[in-house]
Amino acid sequence: MPTIKDIAARAGVSHGAVSNVLNKRGNVSAEKIQLVEQAARELGYQLNAQAQQLRSLMLSCSHNVLKHI
């Protein structure tokens, strides 16, 4: 499975930009979004649903802990 660094190299952008595009966060230009999406398609990148769920759960738990401090 291709990594964010693989996509970044193919698209000619930083791995941070790739992360922002794939997670639909941050301020990324339309041009970079297109480059990243094209590179991801060419490399056969697919989001890992289990990893996304785990990250979401961890963020939710962190938020609850901080809320009660």
C-alpha cells in the first residue's frame, strides 16, 4: 500500500499537504488538491477505514478527558 510520502513524491508536494488533502483539513490550494488526488489514484491509495475509526475514537476520548480537567 502506498504511503503519504509516496503520494507526496508523485504529486510534488509536502507530506503535510497530502495529509491535509486526504483528511479534508487545512488550507490547500485547488491545484495541490488535484495533484494529490491524481497521485493517490495512480498509486492505488485507499483510506484505511479501521485506522480512521481508531483515530476518531482516540480524538473523542482525548476530548472527553480534557473536558473534565
